[in-house]
Amino acid sequence: MRLYDNRIVQVVIAILYPIAAFVILSNGRLIGSWTIPAILAILFCFLWKNLRYLAISNILMWLVSVPMWWFFVERMREGQGAAIFISSLPFIVLAHVFIVFIPQILIVLFKNLILKKLETSHHEVRGGP
């Protein structure tokens, strides 16, 4: 439980998510599957303490790693990838909200509910407050 109580650890976890997203976006062609990004997102859901850290991580991802990916990776490639990305951005954001962000919220809420029930039952067994 100390992982969730330590503010520095939670801030580091919130900062690591955009870094991991940048690495995945940069190497998406090598990965070739949505399995690794999905597992990574689920793991971060279990690491975040609450929805505030989840929101901070997602905002940082959109403000930092996505523009960096577009500028450093996609613009350096030949072809129309950068233009396609920019023109598709509204749909990408909408898809992110429904496919990634809302499920992340539900996982974090469910995880916190289970932890709270376990903590309550642990206190009842020990007879403590």
C-alpha cells in the first residue's frame, strides 16, 4: 500500500506513462500489435492511485509525447504521414477517449473499490479502526 501513499512515486508513475506512450508511438511499426500497448495501459491503471493521476498522465501524453512523436518521428519520414496524422487528430482524440481513457477510468475506479474493501475487511479482522 505504500506505493499508493507515496506522492513522489505517484508523480513518477504519472510522468512515465507519457514516456512509455512516446516509445510505443515511435516504435509502433516494430511492435505490430495492440497487445503490448493494451497491457501497458492496464498496468498503469493498477499503478495510478486515483483519477487525478490518471488524468495528469493522459494530459501529459497529449501535450508532450504526441507532438514530440509528430515532430521528431513522423515529420522526418517521407510521405504524407504527418499530414494524415494532423487531419485525423480529432478522430484520434475521440477514439482515445472511448477506447482508452474511459476504460482506464473504470479500471482505476474498480481497483480502488477492491482495495478499499480489502482494507476495510483487513481492519475488521484485526479489530482496528
